[in-house]
Amino acid sequence: MKISTTLTDAAVLRELGQRLAEARLERNMTQAALAEEAGVAKRTVERLESGETATQLSGFVRVCRALGLLDRLDSLIPEAIASPLAQLELRGRQRQRATGRKAALAKAKQWTWGNEA
């Protein structure tokens, strides 16, 4: 199944769990062996593979590392590359804050002459 925006969160978690289980089985590993290599409890591996939402992201990362899938996570959220104009504005510094909704709304207001009520 392709992961898309039409799937519910639970369906996405189930699909990811199924893919982890398939990757584990391709490597001929038991859940216990994977848990030991990843440094997590066997129950964490069981939860990840079943798509339960009670798992932590750190456990997911450890399991992906143990299965040799960690480098694929880079394509999940690619590194942000600032536009040339943004790079000039930042002058080599890293952006620390978002402008926020208030500034966006101020830009969206329609311009008036000032004498309209």
C-alpha cells in the first residue's frame, strides 16, 4: 500500500509497522533479536510492527538503525535549503524563529487611503 494523505494516521502506522516487520523477516531476525540489537524492549518492536501509537520515536529510530534503514529516513524530511535571497538576508546565520501568523495577517490586510471608516 502506498502511504498517502488519504490514509488515516492509524493506517499509516500499520503500514509502517508492516514494512518494518517485512524488513526484519528479510534479514531473518526474530523480534527478540531485533529488540536486543536495537537496545529496546521486545514489546517495543511488537508495538512498532502492529502500528500501535504508544511507541516512542526514539524506539522507531533504534529499530531502523538495527535494520540498516536509518539512511532512508533522510528522504522522509529532506534538509531544508534556503533560497539565495533568504541566505543573503540571514548573512550566514541560522534562522531561529518563525514570523508567525500575526505578521502574515498584517501583510494580508487590504490597503486603504486612511480616510475610509
